[in-house]
Amino acid sequence: MGLFDKLKAKINFGMGVAFETGKGTAPDFGEAVKFYTKAAEAGFADAQNNLGVCYLNGRGVAQDYAKAVEWFEKAAAQGNSLGLNNLGLCYQNGEGVAKDSAKAFELFSQAAAQNNAMALYHMGVCYESGTGVKQDMAKAIEWFEKAATQGNVTAQERLGYIYYVGQGVEKDYAKSAQWYTKAAEQGDITSQFNLGICYELGNGVEQNMEKAVEWYTKAAEQGDLKAINNVGVCYLNGKGVAQDRAKAVEWFTKAVEKGDSSGQFNLASCYEFGTGVEQDYMKAAELFGKAAAQGNAAAKAKLEYFQKTGLGMPLNVELLTKAANEGDAAAQCNLGYCYKMGAGVEQDYVKAVEWYTKAANQGDATAQYNLSICYANGQGVEKNDELATQWLEQSASKGYELAQKKVREVFECFLTSAQLGYAHAQCVVGDCYRKGSGVAQDFQKAFEWYSKAAEKGYAEAQNRLGICYSDQMGVERNLEKAIEWYTKSAEQGFAPAQSNLGTFYLNGYGVEKNPEKAVEWLTKAAEQGYVSAQYDLARIYEEGKVVEQDYKKAFELYTKVAEQGYDTAIHSLAQCYEEGKGVEQDYEKAIELYTKCLEHGSDLMKSMTKLSLHFCTEKYNEQKKKSAQKKSAEQGDAEALFEMGRNIYYGIDTKEDKKKGVELLTKAAKQGHVEAQYHLGLFYSLEDSELFDIEKSVEWTTKAAEQGHDTAQYVLGSYYAEGNVVEQDYEKALEWYTKSAEQGNFGAQNSIGYLYENGLGVEQDFKKAFEWYSKAAEQDYAYAQCRLGFLYNDGEGVEQDYQKAFEWFSKAAEQEFSTGQICLGMCYEGGKGVAKDYKKAFELYSKAAEQGDIVAQTRVGFFYFVGNGVEKNYEKALDCYYKAVEQDECARDAISSIAIMYKNGKGVERDYQKAFEWFLKAAELDDDTSQFDVGLCYEKGYGVAVDRDEAFRWYEKAAEQGHRGAQKKLGQR
């Protein structure tokens, strides 16, 4: 195609893009297809690809998969990465061609070699699912990361998920959050939602509910149903935003409009309790019904509950009684109402109180209010103002409006008694002011009323007064005063004060720490059944810091508190069962308790419990798996024997026993289990192991290699190449390396390159060395990347190209490979393939030096010595040289450099004797310059007695290596 034709095709392609995207003109897919066709028929690859996409999706032309494939093939034939990728998708999905996963993988590979982001992503998908290639999660992650680094949002989201759940890689919430953030910032709806979860739970990021709401909202605005619901929940509970129940209803309504069952359930709950909307049981029942019809299990349970209790439906005493007997609180409350009013049953106040009490004990606010009325009026129960007040306050604290109104009336009643000097009433009035119950909250007034009652010796008020001094409530904080009042109350046997006093002694608040007294007071309170003390005492026994550790005692106390419904104790009790602390380990019981905590605990406890339940379930499943595995192993199953053997050898979730592990692996290996054979070969090869047996290592490695195990083939090839454990045989080495390399083993590919580069067992062939190194380098094998760099640098097997050498050294350096860093540093130092840059060279040498590379340490020392890329510093230079020698006594460049520094007094006081000693060390390592310098020392008497014969003996050694100064000295003799 001539230049004019190319230009014309390019213009037609641009017109096609304009019509397709609507840039500069009205969108018109039909017109886009016309222009794409002209450009495609003229051979313009991008147009051929775009035309294929139009046929694939039926945009501007009738959908035709075969036509799509035809155009993708034309684009792919020209090496167009988009065409290669799209053709790969056609083969993968069987669209327009017969489904061929291997062919799809091949095409993705070609596109990926051009760094096409979508192809890089599809390579990851292939390795992840084992489609067209052997499944390999590690490689999948490598490809996803390559795509993600180029900004591919799908790959970024995928990596976020992989690191979050630990799929084929160790869980890493921080990495997960990083990738989710990149994808979320590009508008990926799934990542936005998941990033919200990360911020809500503090997984990989600092916990931040405001950030969580921000990301949930972004996802919600794009229509994500889970996010819409979560935003509603945040407004409902005031998490990350100011609590706004009306807004919560708005968000739940949006979800309902989209037919979402979770939204229907949440909105129904709002109508059920009158949260953010007027209470409407009928509406609630309707929405629960819709959600239940979609299979929402919670909604089904609610609907059944409504049907049983009669909520939102005609009253049915028979159904109410059945539900009440089954323990349903709302049904019990409604049944109590029926007996009180004689609705559907004969009026019976005693039965009304009975049912109200059952519901009230389960926390039903309406029942608590009705029960307080019964106690206040003596209906069905003996009149009891104290119990009436307690139930009324509990109902009011739950926001029950009638109870709150009544509380105000009660306050006025107690205020009258308090003003008459009754201690109990004064304490109650103090409580009202403290809680804002029936009166505006006023801590100072609370303190005043507590003081009046406390001074009369009223224990409860004394404890309250201690709290005021401790929490700076209505009075300046004074821990000593708090201790004084807690002690007075505790000595009267008041359990809450005993508990508070124990806590103060335990932590040293206002008093010197005294663990013995702390335990003494907490025990007194716990023996009275005070749950806070029981829980604190349980933790003390569990931790064993201030008393002798006693898991059994801790378990007993946690059990007592858990029986009273406290979620923290239920969670701790579950941990006891999970870890077998104070009770026999029982994962099933732990899961049961975690589930209970998840269903009834606070929001904070639910968040903690989700993870605990997850890990406990994993352990339980692993236990079951191991049990099944053990059974299979006992029956001789090879796979089970292998898994057990490997785990026992490494001590994975079991006690380490290398001998037992090898015994089980041997049984599996004898059945032909290739992985067991390979592992036996590996374990027998470890010289520091008591099981070391190189003959057995060769035997089992050979068996695995003969079965096609690529790593075993590579290891066997290495055995033959090194000749340490078998007779050296490069031909056999090449044979096994080749078998391994053909399976994609980059180590073997690199080793074949080495054999050809050095002519070991084969005729030296740099071109073939280059080919094999390339295969390994393309798999990101850093050593091979460096070897390619050297071949390009020296022009061996390939045309000399310093820029290409620089590129390959860069790839190796990016993997923190010290040799790659050094080579790249040399490129910058010498200006080969890149502009000379001493500062950059110094940075790279420093990175390699930090890894302990002696060559790099010596170069860093030299740069400090001459001031290249860094401020001149002789002391630092000398320090670098010494570090190199400490690691390798034969680091002659560093040794000779130290000698020079002593000779010239650089960074150290001049010392010819020490200079001579260091020159001599380097000279004995055949450093020609140092040999010359030793000769000079003997000739001139620098640091050693003059000895001309010895001087010329060293000049001869240096001269033999081509040292011109030495040769000149010999000529003058």
C-alpha cells in the first residue's frame, strides 16, 4: 500500500471512529461500518479490528460471528494486538469458530507480548482457570499485575479480590485495598463497593466509616444494589454519616424500586418499627412478602413471624398462643394484651402479666411498658413501684414514646420524695438527671442528688458518686475521691461498687496497683452474680498475668456471663471452645456460639465475630478434611498419603516429624505419585538434614522426572551438569533440561542457554543460547534477563545493541535482582544504552549492596572515594570496602582499594605497613596491580624491609599478567 493509500485508509478509519463515538458528529454505527470497511479493505489493521467488533456485537451491521472472525484474523495477521486479543476471545467462547482454548491462549500470548492490557488480563484468566494452559495461580497473578499496572480496571478489581480472599496467595488486605482503590478511582462499581467494605472493617486500610460511606455512595449512584442497601444501613445507624432514618428509608426505597429483596426487607423493617417512617405493619407485611417471594430467607422468617403473631393481619388468638409458646416475644406481648383487654379470650390480668413478663424479659419495649403499668396499678400482680419504675425505664430507653412520657411523670413523683429527704428517691432523681430520663440531662444536678443520698449511707448512691468523680461527671475528676466512695459502698456489699473498686486496684487508678486486692473485690462482686465482675475476673484467669493462669476457671465464669446473654462473653466462650481453653476443643460448639453472637450481638461484636466465625469454620473444615485424609491414607490412598506426609514433614498444622513425613511420602511414591517422588528427591538432597541420602535423592528425582515432572527433570539435569552426585554428563543434562524446558520451566530454559553459551556438551552456539535465554527471560527469570543483556552488550548471538542490553538489565533490576542492578548501574556509569548518570548508577549499586553483593559494595565504595553521583566521603568508602571483605576474604578489588587508602592516608591515617599487608593479600589473589605495588614496597621499603630480589619476583608475576609498569621495571633491571 502506497503512502497515499495509507493516508486515505487512516482518514477513513478516523471517520469511522468519529461516527462510532459521536465525536464531532452525530453517532451513526451504520456510517461507522462503511468507513471502517473502506479502511479495512485497504489493509488498515485497526480498522479491520474495529469492523470485527461491529460484526461481533451487531453494531451498524447484522451480527455475524464468522465475519467478525474473518476481520479479526486479518488484523491479527498484521500483528495487531487488539485483533489478536479479540480473535483469542472468539476461540475462547466458540464464536464464529470452533471453541479452542489452546488457540485462544496462543493468541492472547501474542497480544500480551505487545503489552496489550486486555490480553495481559486474559492471560491471567487462562492461568487462573486452567483454560488452554496448565492452571497456575502464581502466573495468573503475575499477568493480572502486568495488566493492572497498565491501568486495566478489570485486572485491578480481580487482584483486589485475589489478595482479599487469599486465592493462590497469602491473604494481604493492604494489597487488596490498594488494587481496589486503583479500580474504584476509575469508576469500577464492584471495587467501589468492596473498598467500602475494606474501610468499614479496617481491612488493609485504617478503619474509616466516613470513607466507607463515600465509596458505598459512589457504587450506589451507579446502581449497585448491595451498595444502595449499605448506604441505607449507614444512615439508619449513623455510621460514617449523621444518623438520618428518613434518608435511610429513601435509599431502601431506591433498592425496592429496582426489585431488590434486601431493600424490600430493610424497608419492611423500617415500617415494622416506625423507623424513619410512620409505623405500618400492613406495609411491612407486604414488603416482607415480596422479599420472601424472591427467596430471601430472613424475609420468609419475618413473614412467618407476622402470620404467627398477627402483625399486619387480622388478630388470631390461636396463632398468637402457638407463637407465644414457641418463645416469640411479640406474640407474647400481643397475647398479654388480649388477656388484659379480654380480646378473643376471657379477661385475665394474671395471665396478661405472665405473658408481658415473658416478652419483657426478651427486651420487648411494648411489653416492658405494659408490665410497668401492671406493677404500678397492681393489675394481675402485687403493686410494686420499684419494679414499675425499672420496667418503665427499660421501655423508655428503647425509645418507646408512651414509656418516655410516663418516665417524666415518675421523675416528678420521685423528685417530691427526694425533696422530703428519702435517700432512695434522691438516688433515683440523680439517675434521672444523669440519664436525662424524664428531665433534661444535667450531670451537676445528678452529682448533687447522689451526694445527698451518699452522705446518708445509701450504698447505691455512694457507688454513683464514685462514678461521678471517676468520669468527671458534674464534678472535677478526682480518682482518690472515687476510691473513697467505692470503698464505702463496697464495704456495704454493693456488687457494682465492689466491681469498680476491683478494676481500680487492677489498673492502678487513684491507688497503687494491687492485683491481690483487685481479684478479692472482683470475686466478691462475681459471687453475687454481678456480670461485669464475672467477665473481668474471667479475663484475668485467662490471661494469667495477675493470678495463676486457670483456663477452667475462666471458662466457668465466661459461661455464667454468657448465660445472661452478654455478647462479649458469648464470643469469649466460643474462643474457649475453639482453642480448647478450660474445656475440650469443640469447633462445632464454637461455631454455634459465634453464630449466636452474630445473630444477637452489637454491631461492633458482629464485625469481630464475622472474622472469628470464618476462621473457626476454616479450622473445622480443615479438621474434617484431615480426618477424612487420615482415613484415606490409612486405606492407602496415594494423594492422602502425599498430603499428610508433606504436612507432617513441614509441621503444617501438626507437629513436625520429618522421618514420619518421609515414611508416608515413600508409600505414596511407591504407588507412582509423582509429587511424592519429587518431594522425596528434594528432602533426601538436603545436606543439613539427618535424612540426607544423595543416592535416594537421585533415585526418586529420576522416577519423578521419568513421569514428566518438569521441576524434577530440571533438578536431574542439574545433577548431571554439576557432576557432584552423579558422573558429570552434559549430554544427559541437556536431555533432561530440554524435557523440562518444553514444559515451560524457565530454570531449565536458562540452563540450556548456559550450556550453549559455554559449549558444554554441545558445540558453542551463542545464537541458540540467545533463543533459550529469551524463553526464560520472557517468563521474568531475572538471571536469564541479565544473560540476554550481556549477549546484546557483547554482540554475541545477536547484533550488538546497548539499548536492548539496557532494557533487559532494567527488567532484572526491577525484580530487585542484585546482578541486574549492578549491570544497570554499569550502563548508567558508562553511558551505554542510556545517558551517563552517576547518581542513578550509585543508587543502583547501593540497592545491590544492601543485598550483600560484594561487587556492588566495592563499586559503592569507589563512588564514595571519587565522588561520583554522591558527595566524596573516604570514611564511607573504606566502610564499604571492609563490608565486602567481611563477606568474602577473596574480594580482591575491595582488598586492593583498602591498601590504596592506607597508602595514601585517605579516610584513615597513612600506614605503609598496613598498606603493604593489604597489597600482599590482593597480590596473592593474582591482582596484577597489587602485585606491582608489593614489588614497589619491597623495592622502596614501604612498610617492609628493602628486598630487591623479592621486589622483582613480584614484578615478574605482574608482568606475566600484562602489567605495563611491571614490564617496564623488568626492562630497567
